[in-house]
Amino acid sequence: MASEEQDPVKTICPYCGVGCGIQVKPGEEPGDMRFMPWGEAPVNEGKICIKGGAATQVVDHEDRLTDPLIKEEGEFREATWEEAYERITEEFERIHEEYGPDAMGFYGSSKTMNEENYLLQKLARRYGTNNVDNCTRMCHASTVWALRTSLGAGAMTNSMKDLREEADVFWIQGANPGEQHPIANSVYFRQAVLEGATVIQVDPHANKTTRSFKISETDRHMHLQLEPGTDIPLLNIVLKTILEKHEENPDEGWIDEEFIEERTEGFEHLKETLEGFDAAAAAEECGVPLEDIELAAEKYASADNAAVFTGMGMSQHACGVDNVQNEINLALITGNLGKPGTGVNPLRGQNNVQGTCDVGAMPNVLPGYQLVDDDEARESVEDVWGFDVPPEPGLTNVEISHEFGESVKGLYVMGENPVMSEPDANDVAERIQELEFIVAQDIFMTETAKYADVVLPATTWAERGGTVTNTDRRVQRMRPVQKVHENTKHDLEIVSEIGTRLFGEDGGFDFSDPEEVFEELRLVCPSYHGMTYDALGEEGIQWPCYEEGDAGDQYLYEDSFDTESGLGHIEGVNHTPPAETPDEEYPLILTTARLEEHYNTGTMSRRSPTLNRQHPENFVDVHPNDAERYGIEDGQEVTIRSRRGEITVEAQVTEDIKEGSIWTTPHFAAASANKLTNDVLDERAKIPEYKAAAAEIEVGIEPAGDAPADD
């Protein structure tokens, strides 16, 4: 039994990717935990948002899974761990023998530790498949692709600290830090603004970021409220404006000619792409006055240091890679890379979405973003692991989902909920039932776990140790407070046991603790190679850290880019409209985003009393002109339909959204946006187009309450 005298434990908030440090005070009983601020925490300096302050509320929630479950004749029964392990190994071996290794899919989780995801992707590859992925595919895959291809690493180029101290302009496009990264916004970005930095926000939806900087009240800041899916034409206007102004006044520094000449390639391609570009027509398509976009271009280009912040509003499109490439183009032609206060900076949504990718839980890369089809890289990892890795990339999680019941017969899901998180969720729920065997490893009975054959009860963030990597590449240690339920197991312990049972005690899965796993991870992940648990301490280290003793890098690419040529890649891109555009049957465009008080599919946040009081049900934002046309009153129940399904929600009539567009969230099981979203993919990054789907509203329906979330 814990003692009241036990010291608080320093750990990391389990919600967003900012990586805030918190303290947790154990009580007298297991599960009795109390949040405490950590004043010297390296990232958040003691500040915390509403989610972090409420994080302990779900650790001992009454819905916790506490014992293994096995499904028999359609019903779950409690089972022993031995029964569960035997069933899993038998089914994995059967599927391998009958169909081959690519008949299994493995889902890692951005809510679990680096060590756990590392071991899961190693398990998939030892099984013989690269069919392993994580929820980054749903959020940032296009950002990872574009940044890795054009600059070298799929991560923030800079750090929140140097951005606060050096940036003169914050170009925030498709990101909403005021809502989704509130501590980064308040501790870093707002402080920079107080010291003179300018904010240019590009977003179809006015939101907490707009309000936090009082953008509408000043001429200094700008909000370019564009139509959903028109980011490329808007950025092409910006690029063309900068290039034309430079031709007119080459001495005014609109572009950085020396930087372009010495450190980039592809500039001529960009100029050729924009040669016949009609800026006036593009501005009309964007729904933003041309002179506003040109003024924004001037503000960015004339800054000493300008930083781009990007998010899911840019990445979650069928043209997501091109969207991010155009942001890279903007930074490269103006020389805003390789120095403090600049760069292209994706704001990661989950506390370990960066680390899960870093350690190789993706179908096309090994730890450290080494390509699986790169013979030299693959062989270097094989030398450590002692087995061959398949040389061809596997399926992404959405591609795995599309193959349920076809080429994919089995699924291992660790801490993910694809039945709610993937687009066209109704169809996902139907397809998942075609699988022959499913293992779900989680803390609650999620929508996905309900379809499983074996459910494994895992421990929560507060019960186990390991490392996570935040949005600006800082690897930090999470430390365990105390275990709550005796018969639950840590994710690492579970994956290690399954691997050992499948491949033997010498198969490479017999680890005693997370630090032992991390020591192996260092051997195969160059950017983590110089890190040790002792060196991480309480501050953490920002990768790359190649040798022990290195302090890590606050910003990347000071001297060269990590591309084959060493140059930053510029590439002109053309507008690709969303796969669905408004028509007579579906005349509106639906876009989606998260709320500050909730988190993804709501597995944890919907079970927090504090957070659920803020937003107990889903809603939809509707422009006043659309509301008048449909006869919608503020607060009225409406049904939103798309070609894939419908949900019933309360309408909020607001000018925050553009006329002709509607906005809702994915957090609520009974009325999730993902019952409506489109599963068309970016052909390279394979990310779905969550941000634009054709939709319609129906009114005059009977009110229907939101059922409790099981997600």
C-alpha cells in the first residue's frame, strides 16, 4: 500500500505532443493519484492545460479492463494470461502457415512509449511482414513524407525555445495551437508576440488561436480565412508575389539568392510551375482578397526570421504531401531554414506521435527513418536483430483496413481504436468483422476491442516507465507512479512475452525493463544513438544525438540538409481540389478538428469528469447565412449526412466558419465525424482526406441524446 509520505513522481503528460512535465502524488490506495505542477519542467515551466490537470482522473476509472478476455460464441469470458497467450500464439502461427506473414497487420500507438512501439515493429518484422503502422498515418504522414524527402527528417526543424526567442513572423497554416497545443501557444508563441512577433493564420475556421492573438483587433496580425482544400493556390499566390516583387526590386531581399544558389535544388521548377499562374483567379477560388494574401507574403518575406507552423489542416488531404511541400518551398526560397526562429514546424497531436515514427512503427521505414528498401540500412539493422527484414514496404494502417478479410486475416492492435479513428468508420466496423483473428491490447473496452477475439488489459501512462518524444524532438522519460490493478500488464511486458513465445528465448524479445529495450534501440536508430537513460535525466535530449555526451540540436540543417545531395529540395506544385466537392445532393463542405478539452477518439478524455463537463456532446458549426437558408436555430438538433453515413448533433450558428462549410469533431462515439469523412488517400503518404468531404444538413428531426462513449 502506498504511503501519503511518498514523494511525487515527475513524469510527462499523456495527452498532446508538447511534452509538458507534471508531477503525480500517490495516495494511500492504488489508483489514488493527485496531479501536482512541476515548476521546473523543461518544456512547460510549470504551466499546464485543462487536459494535463485532469489526466489522473482516468487512471482508476471504473471502465478499466482488469483481466484478459477471450471471445467464445460471440461473448467475452474472463481468461488467464496463459490462456490468452496460448490462443494468440496458436492463431499467429496458424495464419502464418496458412496465408503467409503478410496476412497479419500490426497497429502501434502514439499513446504508448518508444520502447513499446519499437518492440511491436520488431515483432512484426520478425514475423516476416512490414505491415506495421500507427496513427501518424491519420495525422501527419504527409508532413513526415515531405519533410523527410525534401529536407531530411520528418520532424520540427526548430525548437519552441528558439522560436520564442528569435522568430519575427509565425505563419500558422492548418494548425490551431491555441486549442490543440495550449501550453506551447501560451508559454512560447504568445510570449514571442508580446515581444513583437507577427502572426499570420491561414485556416478556414476562426478558433482559439485567432482569439488568443486578438487577430481581428489589429492590423499587425492577419487571418486568411480560406475555403477548405485551397491551401496550394493560396501558397502559390504567396510564392508568386515574392518572386515578382524580387524581380521588380532585387535589392530588397524578397528571396535569399545566396541560400537558393548554395543550399537548394529545384528553384527553376518552381518558377516554371508559377509562370502562367493566375493569382487573381486563385484568390477568388480561395475566398480571400488577393491584396490580403499579397500583404501576408510581404510580412513573411520581409521578416528577419519567419517560421512556418503546420498541422492536420494541411496534412489531412489527398494532396497533403504537396501542401507541405509548398510550405517547404516558401521557407527555402526566403532562406528561412537552418537557423533559430525559422523552419517548417509540424505540431504533433499526441504525446508520442513523433517517437512512434522515430522508432520505426511505419511500413516503409526502420528506426531512425531508414528505408526498408535501402539494402545498406536494412542490413545494418539486421546485424543487430539477427534476422532478415522484408525488403519491400508493407501496408499502411488504412490499407490494412481496406484488406480486412481479403489479404489481411489477422490484426494486432496496441492502444489504437481504428473503428473510430479511421475515415468512413461505418465501413471499417463492417470490414473488421471479416477478420479471422483480432488481438486488442488497451486500457478500456474500445469500439475496436469489442470486435476482438482476445482482449489484453494494459496499464495506463501513470503505471509504467519508458520514453516519449515530443513535438520538437525532445526525448523524455516517463516514470511510473504505482500499479492500480494487479492482473493488468505493461504493454512492453505483453509484447515481449508474445515475441518470446513465438520465436524462443533467443529470438530477441526477452527484455527485463524499458531501459534494456532503449539500449537496443540506440544501436539501430542513429539519431538516438548518443542517448542513455542517465543522460536524459529530467531535461531530456533533442535528437539528433549521435554520440554520448552530445547535447542534441535545438534546430536542424545549420550547414546542410540530410538529403542525398545535401540540398533542400524545392518543387513547384499545382492545385488538386478535394476528392469530393459540393454538388446538388451534398452542397456543403465538411471539415473537422479537435477541441482543447478532448482528445482524438476520447478513450481517456471522455471518461474524465472535468473534461466531459466542458463538452459532453458533439456539435457542428454553421455559418449564419447557411443557418438562415436551412432554417436552423442556434442550439437546434440537426443531422449531417455524407455519402458514407450520418450523425445527429447540435448546431452552433457562428461566423467562425466560412459560408458553405461546416465544422465538427471526431471525439464522440455516438456522433463521430469519422462516420462521414472520406477515406480517399494521398497517393504517396497514404493519409486520408479528413479535412474535406461533401455534406448536407437535414433539419426538423426528433432530438437524440449522445450515448456514453465506448471509445
